[in-house]
Amino acid sequence: MVILTGQVPTRLIGNDAFQEVDIVGITRPCTKHNYLVSKVDDLGRVLKEAFHLARSGRPGPVLVDIPKDVTQAETSYEPSGELLLRSYNPTYEPNQRQLSKALTLLQESKRPMILSGGGVLLSGASEELRAFARRLRVPVASTLMGLGAFPGSDGLWLGMIGMHGTFRANQASGNCDLLIAAGVRFDDRVTGKVEEFAPSAKIVHIDIDPTSIRKNIAVEVPIVGDCRITFARLNKLTEEMGITVAPDERLPWLAIIAEWKASKPLRYEQSETIKPQFVVERLYHLTGGEAIVTTEVGQNQMWAAQYYCFDRPNSFITSGGLGCMGFGLPAAIGAQIAHPERLVVDIAGDGSIQMNIQELAAAVQYGLPVKVAILNNRYLGMVRQWQELFYDRCYSCTNMEHAPDFVKLAEAYGALGLRASRPEEVDEVIKRALEFNGPVLMDFMVEREECVYPMVPAGRPITEMLLV
Amino acid sequence: MNNANGLSRKHILSVLVDNQPGVLSRVTGLFSGRGFNIDSLCVSETLDPLVSRITLTAEGDMAVLEQIKKQLNKLINVIKVWDFTDKEFVQRESALVKIRAKGEDRAEILRNADIFHATVVDVASETYTLEVTGDEGKICAFIKLLKPFGIKEIARTGPVALARDRK
């Protein structure tokens, strides 16, 4: 992402001028890089650098702050040719020796697994990952940010790992003897108690960002490189070395996983009221799994991650590491602009959606047919869940009984508003929303005190899960 | 991260950076953002006017320092990072010491200064200002020696360092 911001004229910078903010200073810790352009002649080079930095290496936001007089100045544009960034040279090509080491470990392994993260999607490594995992029959779990890189309907799929991961994914991490982690940074929501994460595993860690490696987790084989190139090299090397897996070699390990899956699947109890998980399941079925799903942050996000089965890369857009409420609707609008032909659904909560609901006006104004599905429990649900489980049901500032009437609100914006209050109304509402050619806001009145399960209490090993 | 290098110790880092506004703030922000104190910091232009050298000392265990070095390398404006810990290197620091100097003390202070190869850079009727250069140990010893006379002010540069070359 490249962000262009407007600054006061250069002669006023530092004078506390009207609406002056040191945006470069403020955004320094949360951008990959940023610039203040004080001369118009620098603008061409800076913008070229900005787009290069934002897209290369480990991608990240780059901000370019442009004072008013620079935006109004004139200059002759000369293509700046080669970029000169002597201090920036990301490593794409993995070290050959480390690759061999990783494959040797894999040959010795009885219970291997792959953990795939957002970096796999960013580098476009889905194909290579799928080929690698299927060829060597290695089960794959994913972080929240990596969902879709490996198909959710594949037999080797373990599900999401971590605090709200599947039982089998978390147990697999606790019992595997080799963990190949690609494009992940071992966030605390993934590892739980780090000292007890993957205790019996040797870890191979592939990432283009050296700072991700050995930050939280000690690893056996660090591989700095681009995930796509690395998996391509691994596939090639596997072929060259003639590494194959006998049909029954993985059977014992896959049987244990199948047993975990059968005994402790993702589940919820149906009832008279709408269950939020049920809404996500119906969305999955009625969209044929073809939608680009964005989410807000909280319970809605976790249910979307658990119950919408992602088969395609780049179909799940969510705010993971930072967990920004209000992310889903603007993200859906962006996705719809980028993919006018695809169906875009924002799975939202009644709390998060109100952080940026004004963007409905943009969706209507620009004719963007995004579908917003609010799992409306009239609570800030995830915080309420923690208050229920860890604070003795002392509900503080989470009750939102006086949320607006979302159907009327949608209509006020010129969008279509629909509501379902009973399970049997859910399909009808979704179908009408999908048929309508324009922005729709669906208000699902769901069970108020439903919790996201499984759950690992913060600071516990991820194999110790609270189940339904 | 559990590691055997949990011992906190002093590190001297030498960092080559682009000589541009805001770069120092990016570097120091890395330390403050992780709750680490920088003990000393020295910045100056190099032979190449587009490049500055930052020499800084900080305390931390090896794992923390590893992470900080990686993060420094990740900054777009950082060209190269050296960690002189456990390496052959030379370091020098300078200090200006303003000291009370009356009567008999005046001669005694000069004798001490002489031993340390310190020079007098300013003389007033009741004070001397001395300049001394050396490694950190020498500066500290000099200051300790002068303390009884009554030190009024001290300005220290903090160490600068370069790696030793093979003989």
C-alpha cells in the first residue's frame, strides 16, 4: 500500500500551522518506510521508490507526505531509470544448503506438518505449496492470515491453528516431529505459551523477513527467502533427490489426525435462535464458496475463519496482527473495485461495523454491490466472551442493546436492508441479498451469548483447548 | 525465546546510515520501541557525505541484540551494521571536565592531567577545563581521580569505535 498525504506548505512546516501534523513522525513505527518530499524535483524518484518498497521484499505500507506547495509546483518529469537503494536488497533466493537440510529432516520425519501463513499468499506460493504438500503427503495447517493458500476441502487440510484453531491443527502442532513453517511470524495468538509450542518438533522456518526468524521461536533450519521461490526450489530438489513417500508411510500419522478430527470437530448446537456459525455455513453454501470474504474483528472474524471453507488464495481479507475493528467494509469496497465481477461479502459484527458504517455511502455512490452480513448479538462479543470466561461474567462496556436498526440504517444510505430473526429465515435473506444488484446489509439477530470455540486461554499451550 | 545467552551485557554497535533527516530517529525508535535504553550515541558524517556513522552502546542479552541488529538491517536507510561484541576493535571516547582549581590544587590537578595525557583547554581563576581521550576505562579512572577536587561539569562524547584489521 502506498499512502499519499497532504502536508502544509514547506515554509510553514514546524510552525504548528493550521492542521499541521508531523505525519512522517507519527507513522514511522507503523510503515515500512516513509518520506517527506520537500522539493518537487524529488517527487518522481520518491514515488518510484515508494511503490518499489511497498511491493518488494516483505510488502508493507509506504507513506509519502507532500507539502501543498510541492503539489502545486511544476517540474519537468524525467524517468529516473534504475532505482538506487544501496541499503535495501531483500533476499528472495533461499540458501541451497538449508533447503537440503530441510528435506533431509523431512525424510527422517514420521509426523511432519506444514504451517502456512500470510507470506505464502503475499508471495503467490499457493500452487507450489499445494504441490509440495500433496507430493510428500504432509498435512497443512494455516494461520488466520494464510487461509486459502491450501484448500480447506483437501484431505491434508488441518484447519486454522492457534487460539481459535481446530482441535486437530493444535494437537498436530503439539505432536508433530517436524514443523515446516512458511510465511508466518509465530504471533502469540498462534503459539500460545511459546515454551510449550511444538515441543517435540524440529522447526524449519521460511520467511523473506530475517527479523521474523528466531524472534519468538527457536528454529532448527532458518531459510530466508521468498516462499514461492523456496517451495519451487524444494519441489525441484525433491524430484532431483528422488524423494518419495510410500503410500502407507504417512498412514499412522494421518490416522491419528483423522481421529482428532472425528472426535473433536468444529461444532455448535442448533437452537431456536440463529447461531452465528450457522449463518457463516449458509453463506458458504449459498455462495458456493466463491465469495471474497472480508471480516470485521472479533467473534465474527473467528467464525468466518472457522466456518467458511476457503479453497482459493486471496479470498479471505482480514485484519490479523493488528486486529482493527472497522476493517471489513472498507476492505470489501476495495476488493469489489479490484474485482468488479466477483461476489464480495463482509462478515461483520454489530460492534465493528459501526466503526466504518459511513462507507456504505461510498458503496452506494459508486454502485459497488458489496454484501454485509452482520452477526448481530448486540454485544462487543469477543470482549464479552473474555468477560464471561475470565472475569466472572462481569460485563463492562460490552453491552450494545441500543445499537441502531440496521435495516433502516441501510435504507437511509440507499442500500437494501434485510433482517433474519429465526434460523428458517436465514437462507431467504441470503438468497435475496445475492440476487440484489447493489449493496445489501443483512442483519442476522443471533444468539446473544454464543462463544467462539475451541478456545485456548491466553498464555496457555495451544494443545490445552476449551471445547464446546 | 529460551536461550543460553540470557546474560545482559554491554554492546557497541556501529551503524552506517544514509545521511538524511529523520534517520537517527528511525534508529533510536527501534530501541525505545522495545524498551531498551541507549547508553551512548555518537553520530558523524563519513568520508562519503551521503553516509553517516552511528556508534552506539546499549545493554541487553544476545537474543535481544540479535533481534535489534536484524531490525536495524531492515530499516531502509541503514546500510550496514557491525556488532563489536567479542570482536577485535579499537574504541576511543573524549571527555571535557570542568574542575574546581584553587591554591595548591591547581598544581596537583595539572600533575594528574599529565599522567593521563589530558590537556588544559580553558583556564579561569578558580577552574580548569581539561580534555582527556581514551577508552571508557581510562575516562572513568580519570574522573574518579579528579572527583575529590570538585568536578563542576562533565561532557562525554560516548565511545566511537572501528574494527581492527588483520596485522
